[in-house]
Amino acid sequence: MVEQADRPAAAGSARAGAQPPTIRPAVREDAGRIAELFRISSDGIADYIWRQFVGDYPGLSPLEIGQRRYQREGVAFSYRNCTVAERDGEVVAMAHAFVMPDRAPDEEPEPDPVLAPYAALEVPGSLYLSGLAVLPAHQNRGIGSRLLDANRDRARDLGTPSVTLICFAQNRDAMRLYRRHGFTEIDRRPIVPHPLIHHTGDAVLMAADTRG
């Protein structure tokens, strides 16, 4: 739903001689790390969602449920909609994005009250960046910025007019990162408080135009 900030690397902060990570499409074997990173990015929303599926996956933890769900094909929350950053054979960051579908009014499901604010901020036809996260040991090296750029290129290739995302207003580092990359605030909704969700205040819809 929302994303973890990754600031550009300060001069001299990267390890001497370290090679930049490889940015590539995810494969099914990445699903476990993708779930771990999505959990970081969501600040509690992933756990809230995955716990609703415990009856479908008896005996599995929420994180294991997330892995199973990212192993699927033909759905929005699939490894196939993820881009990862790999360094020395390890996935250290990921971005999950998919084209938000149009829905006819009579097809709209009754929203979960906790998730309703985020559903209200969805923009059909945009490339929706639902999660962006970098492992703590690899943050502040510009990896998040590279993943943002890769997904803006992907949006252009797909012909979608914008990239959209939802960020917690309290996540000031992430808000600054997105503004630097041309995202502007479009709308916001009050967060419905829940013990699993780490933030209060507002969820903010941000968008970046991909045309021109």
C-alpha cells in the first residue's frame, strides 16, 4: 500500500568498490524476499491483510502466507508485477506495481473498513506502485530511486499516463523522496486506526505524469 523511503547515497557512504545492484524482473523464487520487503513497505497493512487468509493457509505465519500469495500467477499481487534489485546474488530491494483496473460501479465490493481509505485513493488506469522497500543494510545508496525510475520507464512502455502510490503522511522521508522524483499530492484520506498499522493521520495519494 505504501512505501519505505530510500534516500540517495551520501558521498563516500557506499562501500569502496561496491558494484551497483542489478535491476531485473522478479522470478517466482524471489517470492519469499518480496513478501519480506512488502511487509517492510506496508508498515503493518501487509500483516493486516495476510492474517485474513489464515483459514486458507492453515499452519502458516502471515509472512509465509504473503510468500504463497506472491508465488501466484495471473493476479495483481504476483511476483510477475515486481521489479527487484539484486546484489551479490541477494535480492536487497523490490518494487511492486501493476496497472490499476477499471471497475464498473456495480462490481465494486463492499470495502473492508480498515482498507477503505486506500481503496478510495485508487486511480484506474495508472501504474499503481503498491510497495517499494530496501533492506536496511542497503538503504541510503539510491537503490529506491533506481527502482522508481525503472517503474516510470515501465509505465511509459505500457502507455499508462501516470504512476500513482499511497504514502503515509507521517513517513516524511518517503514523502520527500517521491517529491524529488516528481510525485505530487493528489488526494488524501484519514487512516482508520488499527493495532497492526504503524501510522495514524492521513494516507496520501501521489502521482507522477509519465507523458512528455
